Amino acid sequence: MDKVEQYRQFVKQILTEHAEISNSTDTVKAELIFDTERDHYQLSYVGWQGDKRVFGPVLHFDIEDGKIWIQYNGTEDSVAQRLVEMGVPTTDIVIGFHSAFKRQFTRYAVN
């Protein structure tokens, strides 16, 4: 299996695990979005709580140029560290929700 395909599997695994432990109800669902053609992956909540609309991302990853970009992390988990534990080198992980200036001070890739 090539590197990018392996990264796709890792990202899907993380998102699926978070969806399984999510706070889904009868009216609010955890929705997994896997766009393997463009390499966008997301877990969102979608539904209604009474008369209030619930919609928003929980986690969002992209794979660009052979690197995993963490675009959004609305959890308390360090998904970057989880990727490292799965075997992804820190040089292939970008914390995309930080500016490039801030990313230079992390142990992960700048871009």
C-alpha cells in the first residue's frame, strides 16, 4: 500500500472512531464525509435539538502533496499525536488551523 493510501486509511480510522463515541441522538447525527477523489475527510454533527439547528464540523483532514493537513480539531484529543503513534512521521503532518508562522514552532511540518 502506498503512503497516501495508508494515510487515507489512518484518517478514516480516526474519524470513524470519533463518530462511534460521539454524542449522536435521534435528532442529531454524526456524519462522516470521505471524499477520496479530492482527499477531504470530515466528521460533522447534523440535525436539530428542539427548534435549534445543529450543524458543524468536529474534525476535518485534507491530504495534500503527501501530507496530512489537520484543518480543524474540535475534540480534546491530539489527533496529530495519534497519527504519529500510527506511524506517520511528524514531517508529514501539518497543523493547518495554525498560521504558517505558528506552525514553525511546532514539532510538525510547516506546509
